[in-house]
Amino acid sequence: MENECIPTGFKPYLTNTASPRYTKQLSMKRSEKIITGFILGGAFPLLLGLLSLLLWFSFDKNESRAFFYVLSGFLLGFIVDIVFLKKWIDRRYELPVWFIAGIYLFYNICIYGMFMGFPVFNVAMGVVAGYYYGNRMYYNNTLDKEQHKLIQQVSLFTGLVMVVFCMASGIIALGSNSVGSEVRSMLGLGFEITRPMLWGITIIGGIFLVWLQVMVTRITMKMVLKSY
């Protein structure tokens, strides 16, 4: 009966199930399973809820029915979770890369929209990507020589996604005549934000965010691997 509690990904290390190391690994296994479950489980209710709201806005626009559109989308998403979520959680580190990338992009879009096109908060998704892929490499017993390659690939992907959002924010900011005054008001500055200054903020800030996203993803992956 004791062997039934051994998580699949931990088999190479479980020589003594009473050891502190095993207890720590089992606790981490449960924690990452819950976290990954929330991430996977929240995607489809949110996606279908937003799509339902988009349908309402495009074809109806009757405010009294907006709630029912959103509720219908959420319910459809929960039905998807009821049917598929347990399988996704059980096979969370065997899911296709395109599926994981799609969920990553979706949550990035949600964060970007939530903070009205301000991509600073999208850096948090680098932590999520690094956490997931660090555990995925451990679970799949990825060889050391392959780990470095995957860390480079995943951090490059998160950096490229950040490039897209920074470019979108830059286009919006530089295309508006009121951004300078808005930044001045928001930061309480005593001087006018000129056009060249806006260009500098956009370019330097964008480069910094891309670099930060790459480093956050890379460091998180390495920290997860070392934690085992």
C-alpha cells in the first residue's frame, strides 16, 4: 500500500520513503500539482467567458443579458474542466508544448488587458513558465546536457512574447498625443514629457522588460531544479 503513494516523477530518488528528503519531495509534488491545476483549470472558464462577452458585444449589446452571456461561457468552461481537467493534471508534464504555449499566451493577454496595456506585470508570467518547465524537466528526468538547451529555449520564448507586448504598448503610447501628460500626471512630475523622452522610455523600458523576463524565467527554472 505504501508504494501507491509514490509520485511517478520521484521514483529515481525514493530509496527511503521515511527520509526527510522524500517528505520534502512529496510536499513539493502536492503543491505544484495544486498550482498547476489552478492554472490549467482557470484557462477555459476565463477564455469561454471572455468569448461569450465578445459575442454579446458584437451581436446583442443588451445590458440586461450581458450577465447570462458571461455565465454561459463560464459554465461551458467548467464543463470542459469536468471532462478533461483530471487527465490534464495527471499528465501535466506530458501535455503538448503547443497546448502549454497557448495557455501561457492566453494568460499573458489577460494580464496585459487587465493592466490596460502596461506590460510590466507580464513579467510574473516568466515565473509561471519557469516554475512549470523546471518541474517538467525534473519529472521527465531530462539529462543535464538537455536542461541547458531547454532553459535557453523557454526563456527565449517568454522574452519574444514580451517583445510583442512591449511593441504593442509602444505603438499605442507613441500614437497618442495625451500619453506624455498622462505619464506626467501619474508620476507627479514637475516637467513636461517630450516626444523624444517618450521614445527613450519606450525603447529603454522595453529592452529592460525583455531582458528581465528572460532572466526571471531562466532563474526560476534553475531554482526549481535545484530545489529537488
